[in-house]
Amino acid sequence: MNAHPQPTEDGASADQASPPGPPPARLLRLPEVIDRVGLRRSAIYQRMSEGRFPKSRSLGPKCTVWVEEEIDAWIRSIADKPHRDVL
């Protein structure tokens, strides 16, 4: 008996179909991190050294990146903190 894979709704055969997973991790350079979080370079590096901001990764001597999901999680953690009124 010759078994032929049945095509799925999108036309791919069943043996080629895979469940959709999370999107691949994206790496952000410093200018995009600055734009997203609203902090200057010095504030980002200060908070990194204090353990209050995601650590960067080095891809080479002149290439530093941050993992997008870690930056997004940090933004969510700030947004989830209760608002504090300062007079």
C-alpha cells in the first residue's frame, strides 16, 4: 500500500507541517534599545551594572546587542509597578 501524505489546509503535506512556535529571538542594537526604553546610554549601562536592566551580549569587539524579549519583559515589569505619586 502506497501511503501518500495528505495535504494540510495551507497545502503543505502533513509530514512537513509543524506547529507554529514562538518567533525567533531578535537582537537589538543600542540605538533601538534607547528608543524603546527612553533612557540614555549612560543610564542603561548604570542600571546594567546595578542589575536593574537586562545584560547586553557581545557579538564582537565593536558589536553589543540585547535580546528583544528581555527588553520587552523589562518594559512590562516597569509598566506593571504601581504608580507612585511624587510631590
